[in-house]
Amino acid sequence: MTEITNKTGLSKTTIFHHIKSISKSGILKKRLKAISRAAQKHVAESRRGKSVKNYIFRKPEKWNPDFVNLASHFLFDGAITRFSCLYYNRNKVLVDNIIIQMKKILDIDDYKTYHDHNDVTRLAYHNVELTVFIRYKTTELLNYILSAPKVEKIAFLQSFFDDEGSVDFRKTVRRVRGYQHNDKILLLIQKLLKDFQITSKVDTRFHEIVVGRRENILKFAKEVNFSKGVRVNGKRSNSVWKKSFEKRRILANLLASYKHI
């Protein structure tokens, strides 16, 4: 119909009155279908990475410790899907931190929370534009963090150990451990710890990084440590402590035990 209009100069209403009773041939139907597909593809491409609804949020370009902390949590205990930014944790302190920082840094307070039978909270931000932005910034962060100021490196390390870390303190065993399925992340953490003269070992078989020996654990406690309020899960069947102690407290007790050797 568009082609007829362009050639005749007549309106579509006038043309339609004369052709409405004419059946479409198989070739025409295929052609119309192809035109429709092309139009849909064009619309989809123009909307890629954009929400149907208007969704406005801040998009900071420069890094600071809070922004490093926020973005890195999505790397460690989070997930960035096609449509959502997700964060999983059973520590209320860490879940609340994401909510606070998302509002403070990006001016976003539109989220949903879900709870599973293991007491894990899933925090979800459903928006395609946000996922595009966070995915881009987390990729940028991995390339940036080695050259970042030390205060931002500390924010990155603390985020990692808050999410993935534990304190192993049993009889003669004293160490801080961190787990991550991505070995490249573990090697990056090892390089960052080295910047603070903290020696560590990466075990790619068990996907963990281990900080051992008194001098290294002492430097870890002084330079990095865990955030206040972050606790071990005392309800786990394999829990050593059987109580939800603060990780900072366990680490302090570990260091104090050296005085009795």
C-alpha cells in the first residue's frame, strides 16, 4: 500500500477502498511478512539496552571507595542477567549496604527482595538499562583496580572477603580463606594483597585463596579485615562455631591466640 501511495499520490484510505476485496497472493504475503520482520528488528535494535518505561538514574563516571564496593559485590555474590542485577547473601548488613549504596550512588530505590529456605536473601533490581550500565562498570573495574588508589583497592578486597571469605581457626590451623569459582578473580585478589605486603596462596583446584602465617594475617586484619556486623552462618550443618559470630571477632580471637603459643 505504501508503494502505491508513493506512486499515485493518493491517500491510503482511498487506496484501501479499492483493494480491500483483492486477496493477497502467496508472494505478497511473504513480502509483507519480511517487511514486518525487518520493522520489528529495527525497533528491537533501537531499544537494545533501553527500557520501555522511562528509567532515570545517576551514572557516575569516576570511581570512589563506595562505588568500587558496590560494583564489586555484584561480581562476587551477585549476578548480572539480561534484565536484572541480583545480589545474594544471608548477611543483613551486606544486603542493607547494597540498598543504601544503590540509593546513594545511583539514586535507585526500586528493588525487590526474595527469601529462600536457606535464609539467603535475593536482592533484585529489574531494569535493562541498569544491567547494561552495571555490566559495563564491573568490566571496567576489573581492568582499573590494579592501578587504583589504595583506598579503593581496600574497598575491593573487603567486598571480596565479606562475600567470599572465612576465618579458619581450629587448634593449630590459623588462616583467612576466600572462595571464588573464577580463578582470574582469585589471582587478581592475590596481586592486590601483595600491594599491602600480604602473601597469599591461590589453589585453583579448590578455587580458593589462603592467607596464612601470623605476619600476613596481622597485616590483613590491619589493612583489610571484614566489615562490621558481617557474620558466619552458624546454622550450616558443617559450621565449626554453631553460632553466628562476627568474622571480625573470630579474626581477633585468632590473632590473640598467638600470644599463648
